[in-house]
Amino acid sequence: MQGVDLVDRDVLLITLDSCRYDVAADANTPHLSRLGPLLRAESPGTYTLPAHAALFNGFLPRPASGRFLLSGKPVEMIWRSAAARPTGGSVAVTFTGPTLMEHYVERGHRVIGAGGVTFFDPADTANSLPKPFPEFHYFGRSSRALSNLDSRVADRADTLPLTHVETLADRCADADHFFLFVNCSSTHIPYTTPNSPLTEQTSDALRRLYRLHDTKVPWPAGPPPLSRDDVRHLLDMQRRALEWADHQLGRLFARLATRRPLVVVCADHGEEFGESGRYGHGHPHSSVSTVPLWCGLLDPEEYSG
């Protein structure tokens, strides 16, 4: 596929909310691996809002290795705004317009968004992230709903955007050109999916983890609030949630592979599990800023069976 023009390519842009790099490295992700090697990247944001605001302006997590191969060509960035200062680095697509979505609308693409965490709830007028999308589908719980531990520590199914891959694929397949963004909430706390259901142990650990997320301060000296076994089980839940997402993305890829879209999959940020005494995200730590990144073109032959 060397030398393929990416400017008018259909696009799948997927964020795995809160997914840690080390979790991705341990996971079995055959469909993501088909896109290319897992890259260790650094996110420009430490929580959903700033990370996605940067991403929608073309600032993806940067691979720590520097240049990487995309369609056989070494690049430093996939997208870069024409308004940005000149750079000598190689860019796959230079875009005009204030956001990627507006750029692709101008080029005649059907621009579709889908989300599962409350920053993407368009019913809340304070949420800016869904607004640049002409068409947005929100599957998560209402951002205005009363929130307590019982409602947060729960098994999830229909509220996960990747449960609805057939609907999203249909909307893309009906378009002459498409740009589809999906914020995957399966890897976000509470990490529950059909592949990672709650157990008595993880339910208790998640309740304690939510309280730690809410405090936003380092844990004082003394025994850690989560044992090593607790952390191991929670990270295993996120790994299995990622593997479920990979399976669902495989279904999406199979539906759209004949279009040979450009696919970019990354986390918006990671999570800390007490490495420096804090838990969650929204603060600078390598476990929060280091994220997985995959990118490449879908090959129809990989899905022709």
C-alpha cells in the first residue's frame, strides 16, 4: 500500500477511554494488531476533555519513538492543521478548518460521532465535545443523572458504544465518504463488559477505587487502600474490556474493510493505580500520560473470509 493517498480516505478514529499502555501490551488484540504495531505514545491531556479537544484539532498522542510508518511512509503526524506553524516533519494529511470534523464535512464526508462517557452527552449543553459533529450518538448514562456507587459500579451492555457496531457500520456504509469517531467507554472505570463482568471482589475494589478517584489527592502514608491483588484484578478487568473492544472493532472492521479506511485507535489517557500514591487520572504521571496507539489502513483481504 506504499504511496496511497490519504487525503480523501474514509476515516475511523477510535479512542479507548482510560486505557493504560501496559494493559494494551498485555492484551490479546488480533484486530488492532492487523493495523500495525502497538506504539507507545504520550497523550497531550490527562483526562477526557483536554485530550479529546487536542485530538479533534489533530494533536494525537505522539509516539515516543518519533516517526512511525503509515501506509509504508514514515510520518511524524497523521493530521496537522494548516494554521499551525510550518514544520519540517512529515505529515500524512494537512487539514483546513478549526477541527478535523469540520474539515471532513467540507470535503463531503458524512461525519458521525459516538460516545459513552458523560463528557459526550449532547443533552448537557455545557458539553463541547459533541458539538462539532453534525450527527452524534450517545449511549452512556445521562450526565445529569443522580450518581452513586450503586449506579456507577454496575455491569454494562447497551450503554457501551461498541455494543452498537452494526448501527454505526450501517450509517458509514450508506455514505459516499465517512468520518466515524467512537469514544469507547468499555475501558473506562468500572471496566465492565460482557467479557469482564462484576464479581464480589471487583465490586468491592471498584467502590474503593471510585472513592479514591473522587478525592483527587495523594493517599497519605500508611497501608494502601487497594491491595496488590485488588489492583491486579482491576487491571485484568481493563485488559478483558479491551479484548472485548477488539472483538467488537473486528466486527466493525469486517463491515467497512472494502472501503479501505484509515484507522487510528488510541487511548485519550491512562490511569494511575497508586504508583505515586494517587489513583485515577487528571494529574501528570507516566501511567496517565503514556497510552497505546495503533494506526493503518484496513485490508479487505484480512476480512474476506
